[in-house]
Amino acid sequence: MHEITPQTASSQAAAPRAVLRAEYIVDMIDVRRLQLLQALGQHQTVAGAADALGVTPSAVSQQLAALAKETGVALVERQGRRFMLTGAARVLLGHADVIFAEMERAQADLAEYAEGRVGVARVGSFATGISDLVGPAVAALRRSSPGWRFEIVQAEPDEATEMLRSGELDIAITMSSPNLPPSGTTEFQIQPIMVEPFDAVLPYHHPLAASTDLELAADLADAEWIMSAPGSPWYDCVAAACHQAGFQPRVAHTVHEFSAVFALVQAGLGMALMPRLGWTGLSAPHIVVRAVRNTPRRHIVALSRAGYSAEPFLGAVREAAGKVPVPSAGPLLVPGGGA
């Protein structure tokens, strides 16, 4: 007979009444040992518990001794050839069914995760990427993949890589910029989402508003421009395209928020070349948006740690990207009905 050495009656009396002390609860309890304790309570002998679980009696003795040590309380008392559970053991086993049920649910969830049916993801994106891509994608996934849970975090391009590296994000919808990891990196994976053009946003009565075929240098070089400050991704992208086209834009007003751009354009104070995701979520009367040939473009990509599986999220984001509005190619209609 393999024995489990019981604690003395005095040590049992010293233990807090009917509870495991809080510091013991904090410690991880080996679930397999808890199963052994439950089996011992049912069979009342080491041999019976060992036979029920398909292990050796010595393994039962050793593991239950280890469980008593990690909980810090006596769990069994020997009465002749049988072992009886202590009060502390019964308190502990009062939680056993809940623990075992949670473990079964966890195993089931892991199986569903492996099949792509459930998951948890922290998603970061710049502001307009959230409104036009991430938000619609997550809303669609809540209907089609209810087992997935997403947390959306605003993350500008200069923040996204470090937030992924630190674990604050699982995946980032970001844009081509010097802040992206270098091509060929083994730490991250970069997957294309869309190519985003810049469109001309004009006052309704601007001389170019009626044109459906604008060209960057020929039509916009002499315009009064509304742009963000030098060094911002928006400014750098537009300025580079203008430089390549052979001119320097005449910046009349410098703002940072796209809503402010719309307000200035609506007031007739200039025009702007805005990224498509920047204007699609805004609405204002007496503003015209037109496509431009030779316009700058930026690549919207999904950035994640190497090996991270982002499906079906990427599919939903690409579907949202396919629904981003495009500028009207039709003739300008004057408010009130005239052409």
C-alpha cells in the first residue's frame, strides 16, 4: 500500500477554517492533480484511484503529496486502509466541476480556433482606415463569424510597427511609409489591401469643377492648395508627386484635419488633393470631388507578426476596400437643376 503522509491534527487546526488562503488560490493548481484528488474521494483508496485513472499507485501518492504542498493545507486523512478527504479537500473539490468544465470549454474553443471559427484580435489602424476599412470589416465579421472578437485601436503609421512588436496589436492596417519594416523582414508579414489614389476636392463653382479629366500639373499647378504641414504623410506624398510632375504647389492654408479641409474648400478658399479614404466619410454641400491623372497613390497594407493568421479578417477588409466610393465621372449638376 502506498501511503500519503497526513498532516497532524494540530497543523489542520492551524489552517484557516474551510478555506484555502488567498495566496494559495493565486498559485496555479495542477488540474491533473485535482482529478487525482477527486478520484481518491470517490474510491477512498490509492489503488482504486490509480486504477480509475490508469496510473500507478505511486504516481497517485506523489501527485497528491505535491498538491498538498502547493495548496499548503492537508487534503487527506488515513483511516485504516482507506483515505478520507479533509474539509479543505472538500472545499477545493467544490470548485472541481467548474474547473473541469472550463477546461473542456477551453479545449473546445482551441479546437474551433484551429479551425478558424473563433478568435480574439487587437486591430490597429489610422483614423480613415478605421472608418472605411476596419469598421465595416469588423461589423461584417460580427454577422458572419460571431465567434471572433475584435478590439479596434487607433494606431498611426509611425506607431503601428512598435505596437505590433510589443504585443499591443495583433494586426495593423497601415500605409506605405518609411515606418514600415524593410522588405524581406522575417519578423513581420506585409500583405496588400488596396492602392489608394488622391482625388481633387474643389469648391462647387471652381473653374475646374466641371472637368471630368483633370491632370496634375496642367490643371492644378496654379491653384491655391490646402495641405497639411511639411513632414506629415499627407504633405510628403502630395509634394513628392507634384515635384515629379514639375511644380511646387502654392500652399495657401495649412490644416491637419480633413474636416477642416472640407470647411475651407466649401468656403471657396482653395482646393486640396486628398487621399480617397479621407473624403469618403465626409459630406458637405457645394463641394466636388474629381479623379486626377498622374495623381499620387499610397499603398494600404496589413502588417502583422510573422506567422500570425489574419484570416478571415483580411478577406473582410479587402471586401470593404472594394466598396470604397470613387469620384463621380459624370457632368457637374448646378444646385437647382441646371447643367
